[in-house]
Amino acid sequence: MAVAYAVYRTVAVEGSSVGTVVNRVLWDGVQPWTPGEGLAVVADPDCKWRIGSVYEVSE
């Protein structure tokens, strides 16, 4: 079953700070997938983090 994920920045770029959500994806977790360089994902089945919002990255 696919789960919604928020894709957020791990590196600040012009106009976008660390934690800014830049995309949302549905991923089944079975097929290999990576969000790309400078990005990370967090499971977000409740759609808490919309594109443009800021995910507070916990260290």
C-alpha cells in the first residue's frame, strides 16, 4: 500500500530554506526510490506538510 511522503530540503537554496517541503509523493516502499541530492522524505499520511510549508527537521 502506498503512503504519502513530504519531500523537503536538507540544504538551503536561493528562495528555499532547510526543511521547506518542495514535493509530495506516494511511495509503496517496495521499489527503490530516492528523492535526490539535497532532499529527504518524511512519511506524511495525514498531509500535515503541504508544499511550501516547513518541516522542522529533528537531529
